[in-house]
Amino acid sequence: MLRRKKKKSGGSASVEAELPAIDFKPKAEDKQAEQGVLIACRGLEQFPAAVILLAQAVDTRADQVLMDFSQQGAAVRFRVDGMWEAMPPMDRATGDGTLAIYKRLAGLNPQDRRNRQKGSFGIKYKGVDWISKVASQGIPTGERVLLRLETKKPVLNTLADLGMREKMQTQLKALLNSEDAMFLFSGAPGHALPTTWRIGLESADRFVRDFHSIQDVSADEPELINITQHTYDSSAGETPMTVLKSLLLKQPDALVFPELKDPEVVGLMCGEVSEEHRYMITKVQAASAVEGLFKLLGTHKKQAKELLKICCGVLNQRLVRRLCPDCRVPFQPSPQLLQKLGIPAGRVKQLYQPFIPPPPEQRVDENGKPIEIEICAKCNGRGYYGRAALFELLVIDDEIRKAVLSKPDPAHVTAVAKQRGFLTFQEEGVLAVATGMTSLQELQRVLSNKK
Ligand SMILES: [Zn+2]
């Protein structure tokens, strides 16, 4: 049996004993095969490097690890709170061995460095179960590998966890529990639409009403309590119609369409919602709530009027980094700045900015003598810790419908909506800045980047 050696200063303690305690759960047919994979991986010289990289990733809260292989070695990057950070590169042998271990754990072929491969394996680290999804693909200069780390149990479970204001939560729930209507979730890629979708659906009242979801069998949709999933197989030529007609005979209250593409389904559902008092929920990719509405209407031009009639609201979200609560720096905003932000004078005494320590070579005084700068232990000098979503909730009433029909232009509809109390990301963002949740720099970064 392996015995954990005591840490000695300067001694040649065994590397094995110093390794972070990660339990691997390889992708394998049975327990015996799992054991075989584990023994083979542990036997590789690069096993410690593979363990340390994963532990570092989890410890720094990275949700993605990118390894770029070239002749020289492997460049390694971590994605923390949506931002890529370069890590020390690995030499070729260490990188190759580490990748071979991840591939074996994920049930992939370590020898194949060219074809696209996808798999996953489980890890348990510090009492938490993680799924590590591996995707590899040969590229002209070598091979590119993306490791995605997800907790097995979702960490975010409520609208408040996502950062939604209380008043908006109430508004959203009312819309999700209305009748004879359709609600639309939307979001740009990389801005947590899948998470908002899951939590949003869970916020609808599925106990009183009967919820059914209709989705492609290959769609990666979460299983939710009290929503019955019905699948069709588009690769076999099936459409939602395959299951929808028989489902409608059972008089369901609410229907969830993760994807709404089929015109026949849209036509049928518009009638079902307005005449049979059903409720419908779907989602599209879009960078704002107004854009989401136009995208839906633009995709279904023939049924646009009917869709607009039943659509009661659109939600959209954008992720911003939260300022680190331990090291954020307060400052007094000038009256001009407050005016520019539209914050009434006297409302906010201070705003906050991140503390980003200067790079090591600049940590010197005027005489060139090194000075100690304390690096925040919580955020490790990033200035930010975790992310939250800003939300746009567009409530669609008859005035908005009129605006869309009279002048189908997003800027016009946004202007009419704003008169009716709609807050755009800009205004929602200023609220988040005013409370010190995020910084002005971060808001500008996120709003200037449409993706
Ligand atoms: Zn900090």
C-alpha cells in the first residue's frame, strides 16, 4: 500500500504523496475495465502532470482548459470567468503524456492525433463531483484540445443566483405563469442561455400546470422535474409533428420547444395557444431581447403576426464579471460621470473599480527598489471573482405590438419599450455598477462586445 509521506523541507518526498487528491472515474464498460484504465494511466510518467493541471484548473475556477500542441510543446490556457489566461507551457513529452492520459480516461484513442474525438470522464476533487469533457482535433500545426469542466450538480439554481433583480424575478414569473401566451428566452453564445433556460423553466409553475417538452432526440436538453420530455428523431426524418399531434389530444397546459423551426408546428401552436388556452415557451440565439423578438418573427415571416399576438415577453442576458469583494477599490465619481451614466446626483456616493496589481517588473519604487504589493488571496490579483448576468426583460403589450407592426425596426421598438419602463443592458448595467457588483470598465467591455 502507498503511504503518504510526511512533508519534509528540502527532502526528496515522493511526488505521488504530494499530488492533489483527485479520484478519476474513467469512461469504461465495467469496473474491471475502469481499473485497467486507471492502472495504465498511473503507470505513465506524466500522470502527476495530468493530475496537477486538472487540480489547478478547478482551484482557479477555470471552466475550460485549452491545450495547443505544436512541434515544440503544448501551450496551455485556462478560461476563468470567461477570460483566457496563459499558463506555463508544457514541453512536448509532458504535454503528449498528459493528453494521452485524458484521452484514455475519456475512452478516446490516444494514438489518433488527427481526427475529431469527443468524450468525457468524471473526477472527484475536494468532495465535489466534476465531469471533464474532452474534445480533440488535429490542426495544421498540431492538435487542439479543449477540456470543459462542469460540476455534476448545477451550482446555480435560482434566478437570484444568476443575479436577477427581485422585481424582475416577480415580473418574469408572472409572465411564465400567464395563459394563452408564448414566452421567449434568448441570449448570445457564451452568455449562459442554457443556464437561464433551465432555471427559467424551473421558475414556471409546473406543479399546477401540466408541462411537456418536445425536442430532438439528439438535443442536449436538461431533464427537469415535472416537465415530461417527448422526443423525435430528425435524423430519421421525424419532426415535432410526429409527437405533437398525439400529445395535443391529452390537452397539455404548457409546451416547451427548445427549438422552433418547423412552420407547420408554429402555425398549429399559434392556434392552440390563442384558441385552446395553452402556453408555449421557446428560445433563440440573439444579443438582446428586442433582437430576440425580431429573430423569431423574421424566422417565421408567414406566422409573424400570429406569433407577435401571442408573445408576452422576451428575456435576454449578458454575463459580466463580479468585482472581487475583498479588493475592489472605491472611488468618488465626478458629477460629470454620474450625469453621463444617468445616475441622479446624490444617489451614489462611491463607485468601485478592480484592483489589478502591476506586473512584477513594475513593482519597484522610483529608485528601482522592489516593493511588496499584496496580491488578493481571493481573486489572485484578477480584480474580479465570479460572474453574474445582466438581464433585459421585454414585456410585450399592445403598444409594443403596434410599434413592431408600424415600423419593424429594433431601434424604434426599443425606444417605445423604454418609454414603457423597459431597461436595456446599458441601464441594467449602470444599476449593477451603482451597487458595486461590477465595474464601469467591465460593463463597457461586455457591452462593446456583441458576442
Ligand atoms: Zn480580490
